Amino acid sequence: QIRLYGRGRTFNPSHRVRKRRHGFLARARTKAGRKILNRRKTRRARYWSH
């Protein structure tokens, strides 16, 4: 069996999807997300999320 085609381009940027999945409010909504935000705060990261 020979595969003729690859998967194409998998990164199709969309501001809406990016914000909804990785945005500050999405992080703040869940317990695990708040952990991420706190970890980035303590590390004094310039940006906490998108």
C-alpha cells in the first residue's frame, strides 16, 4: 500500500477558536486552567494566555 497524499496543512488559524480554547477566560473557567494561570503568574510570564 502506498499513500499518495499527506495530511495537508493542519494549522488553519482562527482568532475565535484560539481565544475560545486557549484564552484567559477559558483558562479561568476550569480548575486545571486556573492552575496553569497561577503557574505562569509565579513564573512572571509576560503573557498568561491568549
